[in-house]
Amino acid sequence: MKTPTLPIFLGLTLLTLSTTITYAQDTRERTYYYEILEPRHADKPVLETPDNDRVTEALNRGLVASLATDSTSVYLSWRLLANDPANAAFHVYRTVKGKAKRLTNKPVTATTDYIDKSPVAEATYRIERVAPKQPNRQQGNAAANTGKGSTTLAVNLQALKTTPYQSIRLNPQTMPGKLAMADLNGDGTYDFVVRTPNSNVDPGMPGNLTGLTYKLEAYLNDGTHLWTKDLGLGIVPGVWYSPFICYDFNGDGKAEVALKSAPDNVKRNEQGRVVDGDEYLTVLDGLTGKPLDQVDWPERNARYGDLNRQSRNQIGVAYLDGKTPYILAARGTYKLMTVEAWRLEGSKLVKAWRWDGDEENPVVRSQGAHNMICTDIDGDGRDEVVLGSCALDDNGTLLWSVGLGHPDKIYLTDINPNREGMEMFLCLEPYHTNGRGVCQIDPKNGSPIWNIGQETHHVGSGMVTDFDPSHPGLECFAGEDRKGGSTAKYLFSADGQRIGSDEEVPPTGNWVWWDADKLREVITMSRPSDRMPQANQGQQTPPRQPGQRFRWASQVGKWKGQAITDNLEGSILFTADLDGDWREEIITALPGELRIYRSNIPATDRRVSLMQDALYRNNVAHRSMGYDQAPLPSYYLGE
């Protein structure tokens, strides 16, 4: 196969020039902004598919309770599972002092929630599926997603009234920084791995000279502490030095923890940085924290550029053979990028492939984002790896590169329901005069769909969601970073029509499916305050005592609408369909505590738990590393 020579020749020419002339930006990097929609590399073999079903989480029914909106009743909600039959129906039972009573005259069919309007002080609730067995809606592990027939929950009514959230107590005064959710003990409920403290050293800045180290702490859903691991001085306490992810990699029904680690003898230099020494991809037993295996992390070298660029690391999970979750260890964002894929066979890591952008034809550099997305984008039943402005095929070769450089945000979902398949929204950091600094592409092949059509400077934020039902599909919005010399904001319909700018554009931070409709709500920070109003009440909390820290309060509401829920204390750490009724929970962080806030707004319909959508689950898994991005399913979810 004939290979193109012009881009490589230009790259080699400028490489020679860069050895004698100093530039603010490496000139080689500018030459890599070219489109590659038909790569000309030698194909690698696809990974062999094992003779077993796809590894999936065996979730239980996820029954939870909250105080209802009338402040007297008990609101119950639970999961609809992927293999529930279409006509699945549920009865609700309540047991008081050993005596059981069925509360539902007719089984619940339209939703997966129920309000007990005559609650007692203490009771145990039980949910039971009563529909006849039917073939599964979704292929998968036959033992998985059964909901274990029924789920029980003990409820103290006074506790619901006094504490409108679930509290997970952590080590005193420790502020959580990153969070992963996975089933560590195999009981069908999500548990937590927390990285503390909440601090961050950017690779472009001096490191840490105080001796501060990151720690991973594992907790069961009920707050039971399992283990703590100190990452040591070899891991600088910054987001890009310390990626970790939790998932059931070996299919044993219990999640493991994969992380970047370093040996205890690695030291920081006089600037608080780690410039050499061993680095590992390590896998821990999720229940005990004990190491299962470790291998070398993709190595540092001068091809990545300076220490800033050498220190950009990510970790991910992808079903590269369609059935098995592989661990991805990645290095590089702005220049050279490498990715290695590993399979955990029992307790042993086995290498599947390595991708090096310098070995592509043409060379691929500078296209990485701050997050990777792994899902099947070309319809072959195997996951691909979207690194940013480029994507890798399941066998570790380039699938396409749009050549637009580093995106600060990438979102992949069915944005436009009037167009077949999914779309991908890109918000590009590099200065662009070609009108593609904000754009939408087809993830199957990288081909353009629409773009902003004007000059952009440094688009640093973005989001896609449906907040305006007057426009079909999900709205796409983005904002310039003032570092680029602009503060402009842009708002587009799903098909690329400009529908707003500047003050008409909502914030791009935290969004959540909270109430009963399919529009997504925005979480806004109210204020740090001595006195914060209670949700749905006119009362106020006692004033802050001398020496007591301020606590941030957040509220949930429609964009440009009134607040739906108020008084969510703590910094927003996570939004996800943790419990499974398809509405998302909000997890906040306070010193020494995680709080889980749940919606108590009655549902009007039902859908399978979002966590059983492969793309949504992948988004949630990846939120423990990189920068925060709201999770999205593979299908259209909007009005």
C-alpha cells in the first residue's frame, strides 16, 4: 500500500529547524493539524472474542426511600433492569413488627416508584416483580441484572425527616476530590472509591513541596470503610499524574481498581516534581485493596515534549472484543500520544496492543482531549476509543482524525433524533479561523456535520443537553476561555442553527435529570452563607458558629426558571443514576463526608436504568479521572 509522504516530510523538515530555533510553541505541533479520514496503516488483527457472554454488572433492584414532597409520606423508587420484560409490574410490601402488608392494590406498571401516604415510624419495605417471565430485552450475562427477585429496605421515618440525604462518613476533615462508583463486594449495589484530598497540581506548574500525597479510600454503600492506600511521593497530587478507574475487569462479579502508581522510593525534586523513576499500571482488589498485578506504565521520553506534556496521563475501560472490559493506559495530550490496552485474566495483566501516534501514517499528534470516550461508534459490536479529535479502532489502529487539535470538551450521544445514529460535539482549544472551533462530527468516520462558521480563540467549555423543548433535539452550547482573549458564548440547536449567545447561554457545568420530565436541570451554586434555606420550606438553618467553615449551597432548577430543589450542601462531586430509577442522584463533598441527594419528585414514566446503557456507564466510570463531564446515554433522551 502506497503511503503519503508530504505530511511526514514536512514534520521531519520542521523537526530539523526546531533544533536550532526556539519557538513559544513547538512548530512541529502546528503541522499535525490535518484531517485523516482514511488512514493508510497496516491493520492489526482484531482481538479474539472469548466464548462467554459480555461482562455486565449484576445490579439489584436498587430500592431507596426519601421523604415525599408533602413532608409526611415516604417516597420509594427502584430500578427497571435491562432484562425485565416489557410488561414488568411491581408490588410494594411493608412489614411492621414482623407483620407484612401489601400496599399496592394493583401492581405498579407505569413507573418505578410509589408513595406510602400512611407511613409508620419504623418499617421494612419490599419490592417484588410480578410480571411473567419473557425473553430478555438485551443480550448479556444470564445471571446478571435479575434484581434478585425482590429488594428490601428498612426505613426510619424520623431519620428521613431530619436528614434528607444519605451520608457516607470519611476520615475526619478530609475533603474528597475524585470519586469512582462500582460494586466492590458483588451485592448488586454501587460502592465508592474516593481519592483525597481535594487538591490539584497542574503539570504546567511547580509540584508540591509539602509532602502531600494522594490517598485512595474504599467504602461500601452503607459507609463501611474497607481500605486506604497512600499513593506516595512518586505520584504528584494532581489530576493528570494520578488517574484511576473502578470496574469489574476480570468478570468475577466484583470490581477492581486500576490506577497509575509509583514505587515508594521515587522522590520529588527541588520543585516538587517527579522527573524520572518507575511508573506502573497497578490493579487492586476492590474489596481488600491488595495488589493483584502491575506492569510498566507507558514510558516518559522526549517525544512527548517537556515535563508538562510528559505528565498528561489517563486511564479508561473499553470492550475491545465486544465482551471483555480492557484497561487502557494512556499518556500524552498535546503532542505525542500513546495508549496501551491490557486484559485482566484472573489476577494477571495480559497486553493486547499498543498505539503510538508517531507510528501512524500519517503521524497523529496533538489531538487528545481531557477525557476519553469508549463505545461502539462504527457498529461492529466492539468498542472504539475516542481520544479527542481522533479515534482508535478496537484493534489499536487509527480509525480517523479530524485534525482540529486539542478539544477541551467532547460529547458523544444521539444529539439530533432526526438524524440516524449518534453525533459528537467538539469544543476546540486551539485558535481556529476555519469555522470549526465549535463543531459537530459523525463519530463513525469523523466526517463533518456542521460548524460555528466563524473564528474562535480558545473554546474551553461546552455541553449538550435538552433544556429548551421548543427546539428539536439536544441543545449544543460552548464558551470561550478568557485566556484566549474572548469571553463569547455560543448556543446552537441540534442541527447547528444558532439560537443564542452570551447571556442567553446556560452554564456548562453540572446538569442532572432530576424531575419527572426529560429536560435536564442545571445545578447552580447559590452562595457560601451562614444561613441557607431549607428545601421546600421557609425555615432556616442555625447561624454559623465562630470558627465554623462556610458551606456551599447549591440548587437544582430549570434554566432561567425557579429552583426545584434547594439547600444541597457541599461541592458537586458527581451526578449519575446511582439508584437506577433513571433520574440522577447528586453526590456532594464536604470535609469528612459524602452526601447523596435523591429526587423525591414522583415519576410520570419509566425507563431502564441509565447505568445499563453501555455509553452512559462508560462516562460514569471515566469520571474518576480527567476533568468532570456530565454522563450521556447512547440514545436520545430529551423532550
